[in-house]
Amino acid sequence: MTTKQNSSGAANHAVFAVSIAVSALVVLWGAVDPTGFGNVTTRLFDHVVSDMSWFFLLAANILLVFAIYLALSGYGRIKLGADDEKPEFGRFSWFAMMFQAGMGPAIIFWGLAEPLSHYVDVPFGLAPPETDAAAGVAMEYSFFHWGLHPWAIYAVAGLAVAYFTHRRGERGLLSAIFRPLLGDRVDGPIGKLIDILAVLAVVFGIAVALGQAGLQMTAGLGETFGMSTGIGVQLVVLALTTAAFMGSATTRIEHGIKWLSNISMLIAPILLIFYFVVGPSITQINAFTEGLGNYLGDIVPMSFRLDAFDPNNSWMGSWTVFYWSWWIAWAPYVGLFMARISKGRTIREFVAATVLVPSLVSVIWIAVFGGAALHLARSGLAGDIARTVSESPAAGMFVFIQQYPLAGLLSVITLIVLWVFFVAGADAGTVVLGELSTGGRPDPKTWVRLLWGLLLAGVAAVLLVSGGLDGLQKASVLTGTPFAIILVGICFAFHKALREDHGLSAPRSVSAEPETPEEEPVPQR
């Protein structure tokens, strides 16, 4: 073995050891002193929201513009792989796996609760609370938070990783993307620091999602079966689901994650269609049409609105800054997973499938569920549902379900969808963490994935115990902050690589074989 190989192996071990140690220490700290842990995260969170909200907004805007530029330019024709590379997965499975990785149970959690929350606490005071105007603003900002920006954040990270691994033959690491800027220094301490930050962002990003899913599943069990919804039950739900996704983690992506994703993408549309048919259909269509028009018309001012003379604006920290930091924290996880399953696709096809289509799906979901929920709130048919849900977002979907036919059956189906999203998303997370922490190996060993599964569950449990939903949001903002800087740097490094390989705009024919062994291709069906 050469000196370079020895150095690379030692560096890979360092990334694994440091990231495991930091994650374990967080779990230990939160378990031993949850109050102290919560106090420290609160102080750091307040500092980030008051002093760095502007940076999150600018970073998200840069990533959206860059994704659109890549799709519309001549670079959009470049394949993520050799020129004759064929996609490994069919379009439906490919999209299903990407969507559950990008949003998973989160869209079920917030797709209904967010419009009701904004209806009561209107963003930036743009309308009187609980009025028709407030309902319009609520839909517009819900579309904003779940539309183009978050998916563009994922797309840039995924495209960069996919291009460097499938086209340039680099390892599946975020640090490798910086080679055009840093040269061989990416193989040293700087590169390892980038990879460690990526691992920690993934750990906390997924832990936040797991904690939110656990909260919602517990709330659903309480609304449906009258069970307790205390922290003990939340931890039991988390433990049982952890056992399920760790079982899935022992299978290949083409088996566990693929089939779980396909199941979730078959069941979720059934819920969507049902509540469109039995709900206030015209109101839902109107909410979609008007909300989409307002969103697209106001996307620029919304993308830069800060309430500059109220730097301690708590709404920003609870919503836009929380979301942007959460998407950024998820970017290495979702990006690496998207790259892993996107060999053979073009850049333009990738952007369409990871930005345009999922944004539209998210907007439709919010219009159907959020529109129906706002109709209930405006008509008074469900009591004070808006304030009930704004105070307990986790229970939102199940409070809503109780107002319609087949409430018991639909509650059970919703719980199943949540559980499937939960398991598939966490399983995908163990794949990405294993890959990032072992030098970019596309097939991390099972014991590595299981170890990360335990730590993910541990971090989620600590966040639930130390602060519940509020603690989950604060952890997301804190872990997304350093990685936002890395994502902006990825834009510059990726663009420089494209210019080096293909000139200003037109791609040329280049094939590249990955340096790391690939899994056997799955036969096309």
C-alpha cells in the first residue's frame, strides 16, 4: 500500500471516529443534562437568528438561481455519468425515492399545520389575524417554504456530488467537489473538516425529521386511539420505528428503500384524492390557483424579506430561517442519496425531477389539506381548529381527519404512511452517513449503518427530551449554519469544474469510470 493510500485511509478513519465521537457526546450530554443542553442551544439559536438571518436568505437565493442556470444553460445536456450511461432506476421509483428523502413525513406534518399557524400568527403582520386576507397570506407563505427554494438547495448538492462521482470518478464525498478550488488539499485536513461538518449536518437534520415524525405519530395515536402522548410514549414510538429502519438497513437500496418509497408514493395520493373529493373542492382549487399566483408574483420580495428594523423577529426564527437551515442541514444527506440513484440522468432532467416536479407536488398537497383546513377554520365547522393546531402542530393532521368521513380508517392509513416515510427516510440516512464517514464507499458495511442508526435515534431522543418541537427546530438552525457556507462554495467549485471540462456552455463527450466499485446494475423493468 502506498503512502498516499495509507494517508487517505487514516483520514477516512479520522472522519469516522470524530463524527461518531461528536454525535455520541451530544447524545451523552443531552441524556445526562437535558436542561443545560437546552439552555446552550437556545442561546446559540437566538444569536444565529438575530445576526445571520440575512445570510440564510442570500444563500438559499444563490442556490435557486444556480440550479435554474444549470438547467437552462448548455450544461443541462450533460449526463451524470458516461455519455452512454443508462439510468439504474425507472422514473417512478427514482422520483419516489428522491421525494421521500427530500420531504418524507415533514410535508404531512407541516402541510396542514403551517397554513393554520400563519392564519393565526400572520407573517410580518401582512394581514389582520384570522381573516380572509390572513388565509391568503398563509397559503402564499406555505407555498414559499415548501416550493422552489428547498428543492433547489437539494438539487445543487445532489448535482455536484453526482457529477463528480459519476462523471469525474471522484469518491462520493462533499470534500471532493472542492478539488477545482483547493486541489489536493481536499485530501488533507481541510477536506476532512468539510466531510465531518457534512456528517454532523446529516445527523442533526435527520434527527429533527425523526423527532417530528415521532411527535406526529404519537399525536396520531392519541387522537385515534386515545393513547397518552407524553414523552415516554414518544420515545417508545421512536424505539420501535428505529428497530424497523435498522432492519431495512440490512438490505440493499434496491430492496428496502426502493419498495418502501414506492409504497408511500402509492398510498399518499389516495389520501390526497380522498380529501379533495370529500373536502371543499372549489375552495381547494381556488387556494391552489390564487396561492400559486401570489407565490410566483411575490417570490422575489418574499425571498429577501427580513423585517430589518426588528432583528429579534421571532417569526423568522420559527419559520423561514428554521426551514432554510433545515433544508441546508439536509442537503448533504438528500444530495448524496439523490446522486447515488441518479447515474445516467442529464443535469436538466435532474433539475426538473428534483425542483419543478416535487415543488408542484408539495404545493398541491398544501392546497388540498391546507385549503380544506382553512375552510374549516373560516366556517367554524371544527371549533377553533386553527388555534388548536397552531398550539399543537403534531396533532394537526389527525384533528383535521376527525372532521371527515371514515376518520378511524383514514387515521390508520395516515399513520401507516407516516411510518413508511419515517422508516425509508431513516434507512436512506444510514446509507449516506455510512458513505460520508467511510471515505465515500458506495456500499458501507452493515455494522456501520446500524451504528449510525442507533446514534440517529439517540440524537432524536435527546432533542425530544430537552425541548420537544422547539428543541428540534433550534438544533436544525445550528447545524445548518456552517454548512450553508459550504453549499455556497460548492456552487463556485462545481461551476469551475463544468467550465474546465466543457467550456463556457456546450458539453463535449467525456466518459469517466468511478474509482470506487459500483453495485451491480438493477435490470430495467
